[in-house]
Amino acid sequence: MAIISCANCQSDNDIHLEGSGSDGARILRCGDCGHTWSPVAVTHAPTFTRTPFEMARGRFAHAEMVEPALAARVNRLKSKFLKTGTGAERDPAVADHYARCRELFSVDGLANCAPQDLKDFVVDQTGVNVGNTSMFSRTWKRLGEDEAADRTRASISYLLRGPDAMPLEDRLTHLVEDHADTGMPGFKEALLTKVLCIMQPERFLPILTYATEETGKRDLTRAVYGLHLPKVDLTSMQVGRLAVWSNDLLFELAGDGFSGPPHVAEFIWWAKDRVEHTALVSVR
């Protein structure tokens, strides 16, 4: 314990508690010189006030980390790409399909849809290719269409309308990692991201995975913008967080001039083999 000394004569020989002031502060009196004073309370602000989620988000890459010379090369490629008009006009069939799916994924739509409607969504490649769906198909057959449909409905509902206190990023992680207790085997990152592309068409790119070699958002970000994003872990940099944050980063990095996320994705795929660079920025 620290020794209390008189603020006037510096003596610590005879210090008494005289009482309390109107503000509740202690009043001390020195028996040697008669001086009275109130010691200053030392307070310490919290080391941090942000949540673990906010701290992890703050450590993730941001657009200003791209090396300026590389950013200039990408912008030149962007100008060239936009002049070609590639991908600027969207197929009306895609818009119609997405509109039907948005109705399917509404509260009433999910509650009343036939199991086949959900199965058709999984195998339909209109607008975005989710790749191999054989695991989903095997599980659907093994569980039977009623249970499989119920679990698929639960996955979609949890993703889109889960607990308000749970960020979308963490709901996505729970479904991918089977922590939600309602997930459908085979209905994982690619299909869940496809749902997000349909329900939030102004935000989500039709690039459906984060860590897939060469085709995931992590490798594409490195290939085009030179940023080395984190690997997935089970603590702060979970798969759902990285999937959403890398999506938002790529959209921000692309900038203006595109007709929407599908057009941005077209550019990223087009640019990845055309940008030559050696310097990488590591973001751990």
C-alpha cells in the first residue's frame, strides 16, 4: 500500500482522516503541521471499450493498404475493362430468377414452399455457379425430402433473420461450422452466399467462397490488389467474418463505374491474370 504524505510538509508521521467533503471526497489532516487536503483519486480508463467482434473487424484489411503503384495499374485495367462493356448488361432471366427466389426466401415463402422448390434452388445455376452440389443431394435423399426441406428452411431463416444481437457474419460462421444445430449438410458457404447475393443484390458479389484456392475471395484479393488476407481461424477471424469482410473490401476496392456486384465480379475475374506485381501487403 502506498504511504500517504502531507501535501504541505511531506511528513507521513501523523496523518488523520478528518472527515468527508460535500462531494464525498476524503479530507486528510497532518498532525505535524495542521494542513488539510483531499487526495486526488487516480482513475484509469478502460484499456478498450470495443467488442471482440469490433476489434477483429478493425484488424482486417482496408482499401488504403493497397500499394499506390499497384492501385494505379488496377485503375488502368478498370478503365480498359469498362470501355469494353463486358458484363454491364445483365440477363433479364437472372433478374426474374432472383425475384422468384426473394419471394421464396420471404417468411411466408419459406413457410409454405414445397420441398422441390428448395431443391431446385440448389441445383439451378442461373446467375451464379455454386459448383458441386452432390453432398446436398446425397443428404437430401438420406434424410427424406420433408426433413431435408425443414433443415434447409431453418438454415436460410437463421442466416437472414437470426437473432438481432448476432451479426450476419457470425450467423454465417455458425451455419458453415455446424454450430447452429439446424444446418443442412451440403448447404454451406457457397449456397449460403448465393442466398445473400439474391437477398442483398447491391452488396454481395457472386464470388461464393473465401478460402478456395485460386477462386476464393482471399486469393483473388491477393492476385488483383496485392493484399494477403488472413487465413480462417476459430477465434477472431472466423469463416463468416472473413467471407463478408472480403466481399465488402473487394466491392470498395473496385470503386464506381460498375452496374452492380456481378459486374464487379466480372472485372475481378478478368483482371486477376492481367495485373503483374511482386510486392504483397500482409494483413494478419
